[in-house]
Amino acid sequence: MSESIRIGLIGAGENTRVRHIPGLQAIDGVEISAVANSTVESSQRVADEFGIPQTFETWQELVASPEIDAVVIGTWPNLHCEVTCAALEAGKHVLTEARMARNLDEAKQMLEASKAHPELVAQIVPSPFGLECGPAITSLLKTHFLGDLREVIVLGANDQFWDYSKPLHPRQDAELSGKNTLALGILHESLMRWAPEPVQVFAQAELFEPTRPLPEENCFVEVGVPDSLQVVAELKGGVRCMYHLSGVTLFGPGLQIHLYGSRGTIKVEFVDGQEKVSCGRADDKELQLMEIPEEEKGSWNVEQDFVDAIRGNKKVSLTDFKTGVKYMEFVEAVSRSAEANAPVTLPLES
């Protein structure tokens, strides 16, 4: 590898432009050398905007380039497996956008490819929910503030897909986004930083708005992902967990995670990029807003963590491929349960 880490971008959507490019360009010794976006024209626009010296017509050409040391994959999940495996085979470090893949089989392929190249870094962009308040919550849990964890509530209900006249969103296209429904995967990943793993799920899903317009083809198409999902789960140790995911809920609760224990309660609300933590115990009259000192807050360090791992300064913690397969297995189990209208036990049989 050259003295500088030379990074190629495959896909340059909003998260890549807002977070990854500025984050990487702020790190000494890191150069974003090339970009391959969905079209030649869009690649050139990104290159011009951010001063990236080279564009490629295809991601395959970028991956094959000997002048690239690492790739950042900012596409929809439909390309994550193929690009990741090809990049690792070509000797490139990989940071891929979440969700890890469309389904569990693809996620396992990615994990096996990373195991075949242990000298290379393989990282998934982590769920951003809980990155700021996470360290404080983890510290609180270590003091046994909750006592024994008994129940968990995960809420991800809003009106993002309520208006059926709006065009089909990529997240509603199973071919692009896979089996993940709404915010299920991203909230479950955050929850697993604080709670035990699931051992059984029972899910029910509904699609209230089955078609959406596709303006570029002047037609309506079928939606491939449910817009309402409820999951009852058992976590290790007998913890009971309920998930309510919906994209068609007017004035819904938004995104929240609740932890209920034998001695206390912790509620986390994610609102407009802010994380609000409330907690209380039996002798409190009501939940109290948790004031987290600035020095104890976590932050978005994805790009720095990726570079540090490449340089051998640390190992990937948020999120490695093994962890990614775990949340993909949960997503798969939920999908199977909803299809069969029956409980599914975890871990899934190979």
C-alpha cells in the first residue's frame, strides 16, 4: 500500500456526500482518488463538487484499479454483496453502507469473503441511532440501574409512506433493499448494543398501500416491502420484546427504544437527529431527563474508525461483518415468521 490511503467511492448518495466524503477528506494521509456513481454524468458531478481527480464508468473498473487501496460502497443493498466480494478479492479494504445486504444468504457470502482475506478491513456503516447516548447508557446498565431487564419496546412508526400518491421509494423495492422492513434492522442493531440476543420471533406484516406510481415509466408498480410490521420476540434470559414498525402511521411515536427492568426504566427517543434519554426508578415520581456531559457523549466516527483499522491502530467495533450477519439473521427470521404466520427460533438452521 502507498503511504497515503487511496479510497474509491462506489455510489455517492446522500450519506456518502454528507458524511463519508467530508469525514474522509478531513483525515490526514487519506485521499479520495476516484468515484463510480450510477452514471458517468453523476460521477463527474460528484468529482467536480468534491475535487475527486478520477471517475470510472463502472464499479468493476474502480475495484480493479491498482491505484485504489480501499472502497466505500454507497449503493443500495442490491449491490453490497457483489461489490464487497469483488473488492475483497481484488485486495481492497471495504466500508459498505447499511443494510449489510438484501438477505441472510448474501450477508453470509460477504462474511465468508472477509474471512478469506483477514488482512483486509471489512466494515459496515453502523446504525447511527444511539451513537451519541450509547456510552452513557452502557455505563448506566453496568451499574445495574435497570435491575433485571424484563421487557423491551422498539418503536419505528411514522407517516413516511402514508401518502400513496408519492412515487415508489427504493426502500419499498425488495429488489433494491431486500427483506429489511422500514427501520427494523437499524433499530434492532442499536438495541443489540444494550440487550441480549433474540431466541425467538413471531411477526405479522401488512401492506396497506400495495401500489405506487413509477413516474419515469408512467405506470403503477407493486410495492415489495410491508408498510406495517409487528414483532413479538423473546430475548436471551426470558426478556420479552415488542417491535412496532410502520410507515403509514399519522402522528405516530417516531423512533424510540424502551428498556424496562425490575428496578428501573430507560427510554430513548430519536427526534430530528437528537437523542433524548429519560430514566427513572421506583422512588422517582416521574422519568427524569438524563443530562449527558459533552465529554461522555459518543459521536459519529465511522470514517476515522475505518482508516484507523486499515492502519492497524484498532479493530472494527461498529460494525464488523460478524455483527452484521447477526442482525441480518434477525431480519431474515422476522421475514420468515411473517410469511408463515408462525414463530421462528433463532439462531436459524444453516
